Amino acid sequence: MSRQYFSAFSLFRRALSRHRSWQPQWRKAEPKPQYDAIIIGGGGHGLGAAYYLAKEHGLTNIAVLEKGWIGGGNTGRNTTIIRSNYLFNESAALYDHSVKMWEHLSQVLNYNVMFSQRGVMMLAHTVHDIQVIKRHVHANRCNGIDNEWLEPEEAKDFCPPLNISGNIRYPVLGAALQRRGGTARHDAVAWGYARAADALGVDIIENCEVTGIRRDASGAVAGVDTTRGVIQAKKIGVSAAGHTSVVLKMAGVHLPLESFPLQALVSEPLKPAFPCVVMSNTIHAYISQSDKGELVIGAGTDAYTSYTQRGALHINLHTLDAICELFPAFRRVRMLRNWGGIVDVTPDRSPIIAKTPVPGLYVNCGWGTGGFKATPGSAHLFAWTIANDEPHPINAPFNIERFRDGILIDEAAAAAVAH
Amino acid sequence: MLLIPCPYCGERPEIEFTHGGEAHLIRPAPPSSVDDVTWGQFLYMRANSKGAYTERWRHARGCGKFFNAVRDTTTDFFLAVYKSGEPPPALPVQVA
């Protein structure tokens, strides 16, 4: 299928015909009885994996199975923050692989994902914070990742709404700034990958829930049972976020995952008032302003595991307390809506992109509270792993065996908080 | 916010409680003689059930006691609460 190419000229030309000549950006595919590979989960990670399988590994007989609508899970529910200032070498390589891909993603996909490198600033409120954040800054610079320490006045210069007075409960004592970090439009990421994958022949099948994973006599995967019939495939990639445990259980695979509700909320739209992304791990808040003008605010996870896609209001109130102290100008802003998603959290808060003990079954999960930033890199490495039946050197450390061997990539301890 | 039925104090709001993770995990003893697979299972593997899930809560800002609960993770309704040390009550089959 030839797709319409987006450019300033094509927008202008179709404006002349009153925008009535646009085509749907991807087909409503019907499931075929057999594919070379199936990706379970139509979020950014899954759609991206299908795209890279088709684009870089020549595997075009692929389906993406999505139980709801594409991008309706965590891809459409996150707070769109992108950064790569992680402590450990393995994480730095993984997340920076992704940031480098973000920088060209709009051009590669011919779809504006609105990636904006407006800078991500992480605040320090205690002596311990200062030490931890400076350690991160130095570790990042050793890994070739930009990150710089700012004194409170410099932080205020970069983000004028920030309150740096000494009389608040947790005063700002400094900040780390990654200028290459920023935000992107989450829906556009799902749509852009869907459109690009579809153009390469990938079938994107919505409203198709996987209910079972079939195995052959040797134990290898043979296909899936779905609400739209049986589909055969020799390779299956699971990219199902909070429901990964449920899907893998169908193949008898058990991973160290727990699914928690994670909430976010947005304000009424404001004029441009907030120039960057600010995060505070210590007082559990992060905030940015979308191009539509809403303040996008994220909180920590709820305390208990759940699959309900909703959480408790007191978690949001706790976050808003922190936002109001740090940015007094926003105290009278009204919040428009809040929502929750289900995130799959690993014990070390690092993801798993790996082969499973079942031949032909691959998994990309455990992104926890911070998977959006990794979408292109994760999808690219997952496709590589599926195509080559072995992990790429970047994702090799993010295997399942690390929980048996004790070789954790412990970003949980490094950040001392969910991120 | 959940209303959590503490078996000692009755229904109280969630902010009085801390969550203690999955219930009925048994520490293999002695750890020094346990192989890596068993120890890794104990440390990291959780049922993460979709449906009935047994978990520990502590009424930290109340009576201070730990207790166990069965909660449906698809609705967040509590199906049963019982004291630590008691066996989990018989319940319908788990959803997934």
C-alpha cells in the first residue's frame, strides 16, 4: 500500500481541496491464519518492534495483536518525558540508544512525533540528593551523556516558575540538567509507527485479545489463540506492559514482575508558562507543559498491585502538594482530568528485553514507570533480538537470568525511588 | 482510596495502612545451603495474579499490626481479611 507522504507542500495542497483527500493512515487488517512473527501488544514498543522487524530485518509477514486500540494503554497514558541520565553503564547505553533515535524519529517515520529537547531538570532537596545527583552527573559524563549540575539560581534561570526560596519544606538546593532530554507527543509515536509499519506490510489487528499461546511437540511456540481465531506463528514477541505476567502465564513462563497502577493528571490549558521538564524524586513530582498548554503532572505508583487502571486520589494530592510548593504560580490552576495505567515493575526497576525459556517466545517488559522514553530504542533492540534469536549487545544485560545470578542493574537503588 | 477492613479495627481508609507485598512467601532455610534458583524465586518471584491475590497489609497508623487480605486485583474489592498465621480462606478459582 502506498502511503501519502507528509510535507509542508502536501499539507498545503490538501488544504486547497479542503482536506477531503486524506486516506486512513493504516489498514484495518483482518487476521491471516499464519504469520512469520506476531507481536502481542500494540503500544509504541510493540508497533515499533514490528516496524524495525520489517524495515531492518526483512520480516514483513508480521502481525501486531492489540486487545483494545493501538496506543490505548501506557503509550497514551504516560507523561511523555524523555531522558537518558541513568546511573549504570548498561542503562546509560540502553536509554541513550533511544534518545539518539528520538532525535531522528520524525524524519525516519515521516511523521511529526513533536520531539522537543527542552531539557529535563532533576531537583535536589537534601544533602543526600546533592551527592546522589552529582554522582549521576559524573557517571553520565563518563558515558558520554550530557548532564550538568546547576546551583539554585542557575536552575531558576532555566526554569523561571521554580521557587528557590529557603523557607519551603524541601528547599531546592540544586539540580541536574540534561539538555538533550525533553518530551514527545505520545499518541503520534504510536500512530507514526503504525503508519510506517503498515506501509511495509505489517498487519495491525485491533480488538484482538490473545487468550492462549500454542506450543508444538518440541515445546516451541506454534501460534496463539485469540478472540478472533487461531493464528499460527513460529516467533512471538510479548510487549504487553502491565499484562505481561498474564500473557506469559499462557506459555508457563513466570517473570519477576509486579503490576502497579501509576497515575497522571493534566490541568486546564494555559498559555506557554513552563519551558522545560522538572522532576523531583524526593518529593515525588514531575511536571511539564504540553504543546496544547496543559500542565502534565505525574505521581508515583500506588502502594498495591492492581489491574484496574485507576488509583487513589491521595497519591495525586501528595504530588500536587509538592507542585504547589515548587511552583506557587500554579496554585490556582484547575486540574482537568486524571487517569491511571498499569505498569509492570521489576525488582531492580530495569527492563527485561530477552529470550524466554520457551523457544520462539521473546519478551520486552518490566519498563515500570519509565518506558515511554525508551520506545524507539526498546523497539529496535527487541526486533533485533527476535530476528537474530539472540540479544543485541546493548540489551544482553537486560536478561531474565540476572535475577537468578544476582547481576541486577539496580536503578531502583540508584534513584531511591520509582522513576 | 481503598477502605481496608482491618481484622482488629474494622474499616479504615487506605492512608492508615502500608502495603506489605504478597502474603504466604516462605523463606527457604538456611539461605547458605539454598541454590541460586530457589533463592532467586524467594527474593524476586511474585504471583502478580489478575484476580484473587493474597497480600499483607500493616495498619501502621492504627493498631500497628500486620494482617493478610485477599483482594480481587481486577476490581480492588477485598474478598477476605484474616490474621497473620492463619491459612488463606478457600475462594473461587483465580481469574488468571
